[in-house]
Amino acid sequence: MQRLLSTVAAVAGLATALPAAAQFQKPEDAVKYRKAAFTVMATHFGRLGAMAQGKVPFDGAAAAVNADIVARMSVLPYAGFVEGTSGSEKGSPKAKVWSERAKFDAAAKTMQDKVAKLAVAAKANNVDTLKAAFGAAAKACEACHDEFRNE
Amino acid sequence: MQRLLSTVAAVAGLATALPAAAQFQKPEDAVKYRKAAFTVMATHFGRLGAMAQGKVPFDGAAAAVNADIVARMSVLPYAGFVEGTSGSEKGSPKAKVWSERAKFDAAAKTMQDKVAKLAVAAKANNVDTLKAAFGAAAKACEACHDEFRNE
């Protein structure tokens, strides 16, 4: 956990130190990157959800690995939210991401905290512990989507 | 490094324990996932390349973080190579991935070893150490692309 948190802090620090746009040559590269990072994160998060919801048998080892990947991925997408990449189609970010950036960043931070806790909870090898932590993380995802993503 | 290697081993073990297809509901989900994982990996690998090639100033802290992300991402895409997802368009995998799967897996393993070494080398805070390890990793990427990917 300590190691995970220090990696998370290092990536977050790096993202803050560099202007986000400076990390991508073109805005479309940033969009492709953030979508890709969310796709990987959502895939592993979905596997935890399937276990939490009893759709697949609980597997403690698989839960731990999947949750660890989710936590590590959770810090990556945000560097990809560079200015001028809002949209109006389903799934794209609202302009509010940039006009209320501090609020958006706080929502991202809440999600990152919840998935870091999920990564710890998933190591308990207990389906009820997983369910509780998964539910809290899912709520943080949804809260941000409801506010900042076009449906 | 030890922690990194144990995560890598855990993910690799998990991938082996489960039939790859069982991890994805539809083949197109597997394709989307593997492309996404490669996109994230390539973005961070590209940043190391820019430093190794002197296109951007060397930054030891950034190199270490980027290389760590590359190494962690390197184990993810392969679960997405499920049967029946070869193609003929540029960038898609040749059927050979499946007809010569052991060779493909060995090429993947070589790349994973080289990027794990790159993650260690990047912590040395020395541009020449980075260059050498980057070159070896890039060669492993290219070898697999030349053999298994449509150009």
C-alpha cells in the first residue's frame, strides 16, 4: 500500500509539475490516451463489479490483482484532459471540466482515494469487504460522470 | 523492483490461470482492451524515447515514473489476444499470433524483461544508462511488431 501510494503520489506530482498539454504533441493524442487509460481501468473495475455483484464466483487472488491495477490506472487519465478537448457527444467531457477545474480535480481525487482503499480491501480475501469498497468506488465514479460527462 | 516483479508475476500468473477469452464478454472488448493498454504503454515509452534521443531535456524523475508505468503496463495487453481477433489492416495482429502462440508469448516475455530492466535503468538518473536500456527495449518491441503485426 505504501509503495502503491508513493507511485500514485509520484505520478500525481509529475502531472502537476508539467503543464498537461506539454505532455502530448496534439490534443487528439491526449484524448486517445485518456480514453485508453479509462478503458483499461474500467475493464479491471468491471471484473471486480462482477464479483461484488455475484455474477462470477468470488476469487480473492483475482480481486487483489484487478484492484491493484485499477488503483494504479486511476492516476493516469487526468493528464489527458487538456484544454480544448471537451465535446458534446455521449461519453465526452463537458466544458465544465475546464471552467470548474478545481471541482473536477477534487472529484478525480475522491475517486483515486476510493480505489486506493478498494485495492487494500481487495486483499482481505472477503467478498463482503470487497462489496463495500467497490460500492464506494463506483459511487465516486458515477458522481464525476453525472457532473462532468455527457450522457 | 522486487515489488514490481511480483506484481508482474501475479498478473502473468492470473493471465495463465484463466482462459484469456473468459476475461472478456465479447472479442471486440478484448481488442479494445489490448489496444488501450498498448496506447498507454506507448505514450509513456514515447516520452522516454524523446529523452533518450535528446528531443526533450533529460529529466531523471520523469524518466523513472514513465519507465515504471511502461513496465507495469507491459503485462496487460496479452490477455486481449483472444482467438479469432486477427486482422489484415495496418496495425492488427497476423494470424500467426495464434498459430505460433508459443513464439509470440516468448517475444512478449522478452519485451517485458527489457522494460523491467528499463524501469531499473531509469532510476539511475543518467541519460546514457537510459539510452542503452531504451534501445534494448525498443528493439524487443520492433522484433515482435515485425513478425506478428501487419504493417
